[in-house]
Amino acid sequence: MRFTDTSIRALKPKTSRYEVADHGCPGLRIRVGKTGIKTFCVSYRRKNRLHRKTLGRFPDMSLAEARETCAR
């Protein structure tokens, strides 16, 4: 899914936490918690291990800010 503000707002909570990847920025994901809190994170591999770094909550952090931070 290519993220837009509208598509992120449309994500609804499920019975367990889940993640959706952004096809517009490699590694950028949004995690949707059971309570509906949406958090930007970036996934990357280092030395063949998967790592995840939390960037910030949506809408406190905008999509543009998350993409800019992810691109660094």
C-alpha cells in the first residue's frame, strides 16, 4: 500500500496488533495497535538480523516527516 493521510486514517484496529508496509518508502511501516494507536516504524536488516526502530505516532508525526526520517 502506498501511504496517504487518508489511507492511514482508514486503518482500523483488529484483535491483535498488525503492521502495513509503505510501498513508497522501503522499510517504512505503520503499526496499528488493538486500541487503534498508529505508530510509524522503520524495519531494516543489519548483520542478517531484523531490526525495528520506532519513529513516532500518527498524527503527531506527519507522513512527510516519517518518510524523511526513514530516508536518512
